[in-house]
Amino acid sequence: MSGPLVPFRQFVLKVHSRCDLACDHCYVYEHADQSWRGRPRAMSPETVSWSVLRIAEHVKQHGIERVHVVLHGGEPLLVGAKRLGEIAGELRGRLDGLCELDLRIHTNGVRLDERFCDVFAEHHVKVGISLDGDRAANDRHRRYADGRSSYDQVVRAVGLLRERPELYAGLLCTIDVANDPVAVYRGLAELEPPRVDFLLPHATWDNPPPRPSPTAYADWLIEIFDLWLDAGQTVDVRIFESIIRTSRGESSLTESLGLQPSDLIVIETDGAYEQADSLKTAFAGAPETGLHVLTHTLDDVARHTGIVARQLGLDGLCDTCRACPVVESCGGGLYAHRYRTGSGYANPSVFTADLLKLITHVRGRTTMPTHALPYSTVDALAAGYGGEADVTRLAETQRSVRRALLAAVNAAGRSVPEAWDALVGLDADHPAAVEAVLAHPYVRVWAAECLRDGGDVDHLRNIAAAAAVRAGADLTLDIAVRGGSAHLPSIGTIDALSGRTARLVVEGGSFAVEGSEQGDWQPTWRLTAGDFSVVLEDADPYRDRHQWAAAPRLGERDVAAWQEMFERAWQLIEAEHAPYAPGLRAGLTTLTPLAPGPSGRDVSSTARHAFGAVAAALPADPATLALLVIHEFQHVKLGAVLDILDLYDESDNRLYYAPWRDDPRPLEGLLQGTYAHVAVTDFWRVRRQAAPGQGDTHFARWRAHTAEAIETLAASGAMTPLGDLFVAGMRRSVTPWLSEPVPPAAEEAAARSARDHHAKWIVRAGNR
């Protein structure tokens, strides 16, 4: 369970441990853990001060920009308006200026009055109220100890908040499937809440929830979801929004869904740190950490095994959950709901059938990308890496993109009917063969150019022919000839042809050109290193779409030189830069030779639509090739992410300073360059062990440049919430590198380079 410490960003302060209602479904008083009985009724001023101090020092230590603090109970209003004002004031006094403080209170609402509202307005406290629906639903459980209804008092409290909407956070509703879901939803929606939280009742495998049917909770929520969706989603519903967001690779809005690590901690009235309150439903003592605000920092708490266990994402789930098709949205469900005596939390949620049905239904009724990236994959990629599974998922998203582009070419009348029909027939009978051809990086480049009226539509003939060859199917088709050659993507090239077309006859995987002896056939070159192999693409007519010119066709000696260099470079990657190797294995399919750069300089590039391809001029040494491949594959990964996820505001047309360039860059250019240079920095961080002089200088330079660019992105105000997450992931990788020692000479050389570059940029900017 080792790994980087995950700082807390959500804090629940139990300011009072008793309640003025006697709800029979309450996890605090009615479930396994009864520790409330031994706690002080109210949090003392000293405990409040220590709690606020611990939060403030945690914020400072980790540079946290935003925290959420919830005043909770029991019933927090029992401490009185004056004391709540003092607590809120102390939180504001300590944290305002250090970070953005989202301060809230969760209450049953029965005591809420104008005095409380005035206090909350003064200290900018948002109020969430527990209400289980209409009168009949609410009074099923939420009553006073003598059986009286709480409904009228709660609705009166909500009325106060509706008059002061800046205080109104929303309503929390615990699900009881005995209630009418439509009546519950309409009863809540009529109160105009900014947000509704539908909460599954707390249960475990030892004490399962009431279940009149196998998926009763899914069916109950689905009825509300359909009503909500058809009515135009006029109320934010956290569970539905979280399913939609996680299905698109974004973060969840609730700890009960998604794979993001838990960042919540509870501080009880006596100052004890506890894990999430929901664990009280598992067994007595389940949420305990044994740590206290007087004697332990929040970093101490973050290292507690119980906390770490809830931060493992996919790795923390049982085999059943890891194999589930909706795991990136479900996340295994709420941690407490997995508990079973004997196996602990190593189980699916007791609501697993409900979650599977609900998530599948929501996905089916909303517009989703054909492939969505799980949160864990986005998080891994954001850090600059991404293992085999992550890049495989990324590659899978490209299948939809390629096929959508190809369909658009046909729909726009930019295809050849006989070639299209042949490809469609082959796809029906031999889908794997067609997919292998379409996955060749420059097929998508061709399709994109066709949509811009810049591509030769006849190339579709060659794509269909290549698929037939791979499939071992029978096909006779005229193929396009360019400069005496006909290229079959992913297969090879037929040379020594005349005219603009040639009739190709494919039979059982063999082929021949009518009227000749097949021309001069050159299969696609391949490079191998152990069990890893990539195409060496020197013939595709659409490969020349890089910043630098493509090299001409290669001879056997050229290929031999590439083979030797690639094999040695790959050995270096596996030996010294192993975190990148699994992702490269999963996604790098093609190396495209470039002509040498000016004065023989090393050059490399990628094409935006050529997923899987990296282009480079043959360098003088394997270390340089390893660097170029790692660097450029970052662009490949990020380009694929940007195909399906919105990381930034595309309407932002400002230009930004990039520390490695003299010319200002659009936001996407800065993002691409920053992401690539995370890997460049990491390369030299490791490489300096073998090349200490040059390596130290490069490392010092690139870590400073990359860190500066990350902060430029963060301060742009143009990143989406998911983009902010991505930038934070890059920062998470780079920040520890800034404290690694380097020789003073290397630090000074890096600083001098930065000063010179800034000076050049200022001069150029002034001349524009």
C-alpha cells in the first residue's frame, strides 16, 4: 500500500454528537458503531482550534488550492447560532487567504431560523438539508422520538433558504424503495433545490438492505432518471451526473462512485480522526484511526492503512469488480457497502446488481463517446505515464474516431463506391483484418484530408485491397498508383507500375497485378527488439505530414542501420526508462524516417491524426533515439486524449509563453509541449546517472521550464475541470523533481539559459 501521500481536501467536523430527531435509518445511532455514546455532546473550543490548525498546516504543506469543510453531527444546529458563528469565523480566519474555502453545514433543518441564516450569510456557509421526499416518504423514517412528523418544520426551513438562495446548497434524500419514486422526486423538485443527493441506504453483506426484487434500487432510481432526463434535467442530481461524468472519463461528484482516491477525513467532537462516517454501518470501531488532532498531523492520518486502502482505485477492488464493464463509473460502490465478515471489504458492493443496471441504463440513454476513458486511466496519463492497460484503452478510443472519419468521408460523397462496398463487405466477414488496416496511422491522416478536400479519394481502393489481402478474401479492384507505386497500407508497396491505376486480383491472400508479373513487390519493413516490433514506414504517401520532411524510400543498408539503432534504443528504454515501456508497447506501432534536419540536427515529430506513429531522423546514438521516441509518444497520447475529452476552452484564442520556444503558442500548443517535456525532464533526470555533466544541465533546465509551463496552464483560466485535473497530474510528477539536488554549475547553466531565452522572447514580443 505504498505510494505518494494523497492530501485531504474534504473535512467533516462533528460539532455536535446528538440529534433532535430519531430517524430509524440513521447510520450514526442505528447501526453497528455506537461510539457516539461515549463522546462529548459538543466539540470544545480547544478541539475546534486544533482542528482548524491541522487543516491550515495541511493546506500550506501541500499547496492545496481549495478545501471543503462540512459542519456535521448528530445535528449541528444543536450547538446554537452563536457557537456556529464562532466556529465558522475561526475557519474563515485561518483558511481564507491560504486557499479557497467551501464551507457547508448538513442539517435536518427543524431548528433552522433567521438567526442561523444570518450567521451563515455572514460567514458564507451553504446549507444542505436532509429530506426524504414528499410528506409520506419523509415521515416513514424521519420522525421525532415520540413519533411526531418533522416534515412541516423541514419544509419551513427550506422556505427560508429559498428566500436566501445564496445559502441553499441542496437536499439529501435517503432512498427507501417502499416510497413512490415519482412522488419523492416531484416532492423534492418542487422545493427548487440547486442539487439533490439520492443516497443508497447504508447496508453490508452481513446486514443487506430491504430488497423486494433483485434490482429494486436500480429500478427505483431509473424511474426518477427517466423523468429527470425527459424533463430537461432542471435539477442537478449528483448520482446521475456522476455516472455521466465518469462514463466520459471525468471525475465523480460523490465518494460513492468512481475510482478517484478518497480525500475525506472526519474529526469527531472529541478530536478523534475517523474515516468516512458510512463505515459505522460495518462493525463497531470500523471508522477509527486511533489518531487525534492534539497529537497527530493530517499527514499522519493520510498514512493510516485504512485511509490508504480507500485510495488504491482499481487496484483496491476485488477481481469481480476489476472485470466489470462499468467499474470506471461504479468504482466498486461505497467502501462501507462492500463489507462482509471474514473477507472485510474485498467484495463487490451489496448494491452491485443495482449499480450495474443503473449505470448501463444511464449510459444507454445519454450521449456517450463509444469509448470512454476510466478516471484511473486519465489520472495515469495526466502524470505523464500510462501503463499497458491505459494506453490500450486509449488506442481503443481511436477505433471509433477512425471509423467515424471514414463514415464521414463516405457520407460527404468523397469515397469510391466499389471500394466502399468492398470494405463494408470485408468488415462484415473479416472485421479483424479491416481493423488492422484502418489502424495503420496514415489511414486516418488520409481520411482527415479527404474531409478537407485535400485527399485523393482513390486511396480508398488501396485500403480495401489491403484488407482483402489480410483477410485472405477474393477481390478484384482497381488500385491507385502514385509515381509508379501502389501502396497497400500496413502491407507493402508494389513498384514499377505505369498509369494512374492498376487492376489487382486478390485470391486467398495471394495477389497479382493484371498484365504484369506483379510488379516489384516490397513488403513493409519492420524493426524488432526482442518480442517488440514496429513498422518502419518509408512508403505510405500520407506519411509526409510532419513538421519535417519525410525521408525517401530506404534501401537495405538504411533499414539495417535503423534496426541496430532501434534495438539498442529499446534496450535502453527498458533498462533505464521502464515506466514508459509498457505504454510504448501498447501504442507505438510505427516509426517513420525523416530527412536529417538543418545542419544534420536531430529532428522528430508526430502528425495529429497519426495515432501510433512517431517520426524521426536517424540519430547518431541510441540514447537520442530513445529520447525522441519517448518525447514524441507523449504527443501521440495527448492527441488521442484530446480526441474524446475537453481539457481546455477551445474558444480561447490567446497566445502563451512557452519557455522552450521563442514564439508564443496557442493553448493547445502549450499543453502539448508541456506534456511532452514532462517526459523529457524525466528522461534527463534518469539519464544524468550515465551522463552526469550533460544530463545534470539538461535536467535542471527542463524541470524549470516544465514547471513554469505547468503554472502558466494552471493560471490560464481556460482549462476545463478535467483539464485542471490533467494539469494537476503533471504538477504531481514534476514537483518532487524540483527538490532533487544538481551541481551548482548545472543549476547556473540552466538559469542562464532561461534568462537568455526570456530576453529573446521579450525582444521578439516587442517587435510584433
